[in-house]
Amino acid sequence: MKKVKVEHAVGMTLAHDITEVVPGKKKDVAFQRGRVIEREDIEKLLDLGKQHIFVFDKEIKGIHEDEAGMRIAQSIMDQQHMETVPPKEGKVSIKSAVNGLFYVNDKHLYEINRIPDVLLSVVPNRHPVKPGDIIAATRIIPLYIKEKELKRVERIGENGVISIRPFKYFKIGLVITGSEIFSGRIKDGSYVVEEKIKGYGLEIAGKTLVPDNVHAIRDATLGHFNEGAEIVVTTGGLSVDPDDLTMEGIEATGAEILFYGTPVFPGAMFLVARLKGKYILGAPACVYYNRNTVFDIILTRIMAGERMHKHDMVKLSYGGLCLHCDVCHYPMCFFGRGT
């Protein structure tokens, strides 16, 4: 390439995209690479603040930013569950093709960004995504980059950088605990929980109201599993009150309590158990009146095929405090990110 004054560029071929920015309105390509500059283009170029431009002078050595961006994207993406967006101003974006959880290997991400002139940015690890969501973007800094630098990116990409685990869709059995609800003294408000579960595309296989009784909770839980439920969700009865017997009822099924209590607010009194490979989620009372709780975080991880462990809960303490913003933007916030 060679640098020329715009007034002298008529008839020459532009070697790079030129962007027009209108504050608050648009940022877009005004002149595309490969355009042959015409006399009427001069005033527009000057209006864009271009005193000089690069034009093709001879054969270029290296890979152009558009091709380089596509090669980087193709080398690091999950080909089965992601799609690329055509280059724009040198940037190539990657979008999700499925509903699921996004995962990133941060070690490999940082390694790529240490390569000279290569940039790669992604959404946070375990970010819930849907088809069309932009999840990563990449570009190079100069107009052209050496082949050897791209080869370095591609070698790292072979080890896996970003991926999506598609959501699995389960049948859910609901066990609503509480003698006051079972007896009819207060109205059953579990429709709130049902709507939340259906909002994730899951099916309510059945719902049982039971009193605060260990045997009743046990039998209702096992009954849902016997009838085809793949996950059982209990609501209420997980505090330290003497009448709260949900945990004892779950233990009576023979299930292993993986953890009871999480460093996440709202949702501290949350329980997860496993019975013959199937999960029992003990949702605390906060699911009735908080829009998002630890229940949402754990449910989506199970839908993505994760196996729950106690150490995962410890990591959720980082970003585990919901600030109850006036306008909720979850999951587009730090809540539930963990480390």
C-alpha cells in the first residue's frame, strides 16, 4: 500500500474500509476496500476527516483483516452450535445457533490475546444464550497480518476456546410443601414457580400439595419420579423452623444431599440432592417473590448437562449478591456469574 493525499487518489483503488460516524445515530462503512476513487468522492472523504488514504500500490503480503477475522473465528468457535457474521469494518462476530450455556476456556482466550495484533472478546463464562445472540467478536489491529500469527491462533483453537452446551428439556415434578397450603388455610401460589419453569421451556409433569410431614414429602417426590419426572422441585420448608421438614423428607427418599445452603442472595436456603442420577431441587420461599434466585442459576446449569458439586456453590459467592435493580437485566449482569 501507499499513502496518498485524497486529492491525488482519483482512479486509485482504496486499500481499506473508511468508516463514517454520526454521533448518536450510526457508525458504518462509507467507502469499502477495493473502491476506485472518483472525483466526486473527494469532498466526502475530506468531510470524514481524511486528508490521506491508503491505496493499493503493489502486491500485498499478508492476510487482509476480513479474511483474518474469519479465520480466527472459524478456528476458535464451536462449529456445531455457532455461526459467523460476515465481516464489518474488519470485525467478525460469532453468534449462537442454539439455546444453551456459553463456555470459554479463559487460559486459551488470554493466550490468543497475547498474540501481537490479534483481538478476541467474548461474553462471560456460563452466559445463557439463544439463537442469534452475539457471543464473541474478533479482529486484527492492522489491515494485514502475517500468516504465522494466524497459524498461532489456529493451533490454540485446536484445543478448544469457546463452546455452547445446548439445553436439555426435562419433565418437572412439583412438590408444594406446607400444611397451611395443604389444608387450604392460605392460597397456593405455586403458579409463580410453574410459570418460571415453563419459561425455560420445561414441562410440568405433575404437581402435588403435601403437609409438613416427612413421609408425605418422601412419597410425593418418589411418586413423581415413578411417573416419569426427570427432576423434582420442592418449594418451601427449608428454613430452620421446627415445622420445616422438606430436607428430612428428601433425605427419606434415599437421595444424597449434595449441598444445603448457598452463598447466593436471594436463595441462601437452597438444596440440591441427587437420587439415582436424577436431581431434586429444594427451592426456598424466595422463589415466590424474587424474580431471579439461585434456582435460576442451578436449573440452567443442569439443563446444560453439568453435574452439580459443592465447590461450584463456593465459586458462586463471587457475583452472588443480587442488587434488585429497579429494571432487571438478568442474565445480562454479574448475578450468578461465579468464577
